[in-house]
Amino acid sequence: MKQNLLEIIKQATGASNATKGEVIQSLWSGYGEIVRIHLEGAAIDSVILKHVRFPTEADHPYGWHSDLSHSRKVKSYDVEMTWYADYANRCSKDCYVPHCYYSATLADDEHVMVLEDLDDAGFPVRRTEMDRPAVELCLNWIANFHATFLNESPAGLWHTGSYWHLATRPDELSRIGDPALKAAATGIDALLEKCRYKTFVHGDAKIANFCFSSDSRLVAAVDFQYVGGGCGMKDVVYFLGSCLDECLCDAWEQALLDCYFSCLRQAISKQGKAVDVDALELEWRAMFPVAWADFYRFLAGWMPGHWKVNDYSRRLTAQVISQLSTQANMG
């Protein structure tokens, strides 16, 4: 590790010494790494360094790489830096995010973010399986996040949040084998875009991006590369699809939607926002299958053999395609 990075971290944290610890993970397609940095002489014991270095040749795990793919990733790191600089400090403990001590672009191909170590902040647990209480805990985080940024303009972020947004994924669209789904893609996207009620969506709210307290009563979230505007259902469907199999998605669908909207109502009231919550819930409930179909559209072109391409997803998507067809015939 370059000595200047350790010097930056020392200055940002007030530490007398900083040493590189373990690499927590490599960034997608070889775009850098996330590393724990141990500190001496500071108020905290460690921080997390997200160190982005754009490669000369990307190593995408599924063979996807193009100039468009590269430019999307570059923008995603710019967005994440803007998120931490301009928005993250507005998140309360009910949608906890790591504090950012420092962020900067050191060169055209090097981004640096020095972030709070969530392990030390009381969120040391990562989960690969979820029980019902853990799912509801994350839905509460998502609801509070949405309430915080409801009806706000995502300046400096993605205009439309989520990493699978249709306008950023033409290559995947072209590879969809189902003609009806391919034809419906723009209509699905339009339904989401026409939503009256919008918020900021996390954009990558999967189980791997949530960090839990030891007693699993508190949760925080990381990875804000694809935060931006949109219908809150995009986060809900992506999260549920990331941690539940199709049987549980089907069995728990209505109860978990009820949980989310109950949390959202409480959070909006707590925020004191003047919103017609009944109208918002009516609109967003109708968008649940639409948002699910939107993500299914991405998977169908990106990796049609993925485990999330299942009968539950196909059923919801067929329902939306039928709805679009009916509207077209009536129009």
C-alpha cells in the first residue's frame, strides 16, 4: 500500500500510526479492494479503506466488459463519493450508514474513501441466511431510508437508482431470449418512471450489504454506488429476492409488504413529511410486481441460469406483461 494513503488516513482520523490489515474483499471486476486499516493514537481502533483503481483490463467474473460497463462503474464510484459527502450524514440510527472520514479522487483512476469500521461500531455480523425477524429488521432500515429522502431530487446521484436500470443495460437487453419480455422491457421501465411518489433507492440492497449487531436487533448498510431516484419497491423486491427462496417469497409476500409499509408510515410520521401516505402505499403496492419484473428482465439477459430466475419471478413478470398488453389494447 502506498505510504501516502496511510498518511491520508492518519490525518483524517487523528491517528499517530496506521497499518494495513486484512483485505475484506476485492471490488467487482478487479476495480480495487476494501481493506481494514488498524490505527494507533486515535479515538477509534480501525477504519475501512475503499480503494478504487481502474484496471487497464477488467476481469469480470461472468465475462461482461465493455466501454459502457466501464463508464457505468466509474460513475458509480463518483456517485458513492457524492453520497457520502452530501447525503449520508442525514441518515439516522434507524437507517444507519458508516461515517465517512475522507473521500477524494487522487488521480483519474484512483478513488479513496475512508469509512467507519462497522464491526467496531457495533455491527460485526454478516449473514448468508435470514429468518423472519432479520428480514423485517432490514425492511425497517429500507423504509426509514426511503422516508428520509422521500420526494427529493437525487442531485449528483443516479437519476434512476439501481445497478440494473434499463438505460444502463442495453447489452443485457439485447441478449434476452424471451421475445415478450424483451418487448415489454421499456413498458416496465416506464411504469416505474411514471411513479408519482419517488425517493432515493439504495440500488443494491442485498443481504451481503447489510451488517448486523451481535444480537441481530440492529442493522446498518454499506455500498452506495447505485443510490439514486426511484420507486421504493425496487429496493424491497431486490432485497427479498436476495435472501429468500421462491417458496418463502410467495408465502411471506403480503406479510412482508405489510411490515414494510407499516415501518414506512411510522418513519414518514417521525420525519414530519407532508405526504399522502395512503396514496403512496396504493401506488407502490401496485409497483411491487412491476419492480420484480424489472429486475427479472435484467437477470434474463445477464444470467438466465441464475437461481433467482424461478417460477415466482416468472409468474409476477407474466402478470405485468399481461397488464401492459391489456393497456396497449385498450389504448
